[in-house]
Amino acid sequence: MKTQVYPLIKQLLSSRLTETGREYMENATEEIAAGVTRQRFSALLSMASRHARRDALALTEQELADAAQAVPGWSPAAWNRLELLRAALVLARSDLDQATFSDDFEGLFRFADQGELCALYRCLPLLPQGERFVARAAEGCRTNMATVFEAVALDSPYPVQHFDDTAWHQLVIKALFLDLPVYRIAGLDGRLTAELTRMALDWADERASAGRSFHTGLWLCLGPYEGQRVEDLIVGHWSDAAPSERQAMGFALARAHRLDCLDAQLTQEQDSQIREQLERARDGHYGQELFGPLFSTGQ
């Protein structure tokens, strides 16, 4: 993995750092590759903040495609320059698959500030033998710091690859509870379980009982289970829903295989653009990536 992603990260940084920043990256990665103490490793990661700002990367479509090819399911679209620089320093280690790295990497979390924590958690899908860090990733999911949770949960194939069902369900439901863009949980479509659907529907019942609205993420968390319960919820909510939510609910009906109900909603839908999308959903076009624009438009 390092042979693909490490050069890519350095390439992405080369045009996004100042001259002094590029010099720091080259000197620091060379020093780390040669072998440093845990204290020096930590110091170099901390000093990176002097050489890169937390500016958005503004990656091109090609750069994002290159990232997905290097690590399937990974997207650095939401990373900032400082996080990417710190990832380059981590990946510069020559012992990534050894216990010495695991120990030093774990030690970094002990005194890391919030920004450093985000960078470290974002590194998880880029490391070999990722199963070594499941307990650490679970700790990141328990945090009250939303940005740290997002660093674990979003745009990363790590959870879907390494979390057991209990941890996976908790991650998805917490993302739903926090109103995060759930479509950015890599691999969600492949792990829509009956239990996850039940938990999402229970969450919806609690919201309804409290007189609170739903949000787009709910409809993405419903798989081909609890079909009648999904249908009853959607039919009861359809007339009060905004256009983007009706589209998301139509996708949910297709994902739940409730096509008769979807046809019934189609006959009532007046918006031609929504009808077009729901017809496509009936034909099988309802993957999680199609929910992205619906999160952007809101409800």
C-alpha cells in the first residue's frame, strides 16, 4: 500500500506547500525514514503546523480518482494541507508493519491536540495490518469531538473493513444522530444489515415521538429489511416532505424492495425531476453516492 499512497501524498503536497514547507517535508520524511526516537517522531509531527496551514486541498477529479485507486474507498477530499503533511510524515516510517511503529503510533494519541488527533485517525486506512488499530479506532468513535469522529467515520474504508457488526452499527447510528453526510461512510451499501435497519427505524420513531423531523441520512440507512415498517413510515411522511426528502424516500423504497409502494408514490409526484429520479431508482439506481446531492440541498 505504501508504494502507492505515499508517493501520491507527497505529490499532492508538492504543489500545495510553500518552498519552505516542501523543504521541511523532504527533510523530515528523510529523517524519519532513517529512524527516529518516539519523542523526535512526535516533535516532527507537531512542528508540521509551522509549515502547512489547515487550508482545504481543493483536489481535482483526477487527483481524487488517483487516491481511490491507491486505496479503494479512501477519499482525501475533506482533508486539509496540514493533515496531509502529517500523513506523509507517518508513512515515511520504514517500520510501518512492525511493533515498533504500532507502539510509537499509539503513543502519539496520548498528548495530541484535536487537529493532530484528526490527522492520526485519518491515517488509519493508509496503514498496513490495520487490524492492529481497531481498539484505537473504536476510541475515536466514542469521542465527543465531532471532527475527530468524522476523521474515523467518513471517507475511509477502515471501519467497513475492520469493525465488527456491533462497532459498525454504532458508528452508522452515531453518524445519523449527529446529522453527518452518511453517504460518505465508505462501504455502507455493502453492510446494510437487518439490525442496522431496525436501529435506524427505532431512531426515527424516537424522533417522531419527540416531534422532531428526520433528515436525509435516515433514508440511506434502510436496507431490504423491515419492509412494511419502512413503507408505513414513508407513506405517512410523504405529504409533509420537501422535494429532496421525497427523492431520498423514493430511493429508500427501492432499497427496501417496496416497488409497489414506490409506483404508488410516483403516480402522486408532481415534480418531473423527482419522478425521473424515482423511475431510475425503480430500475436499480439508488446507490449511496446518489444521495450526495440530496445532502447538499437539505430539506
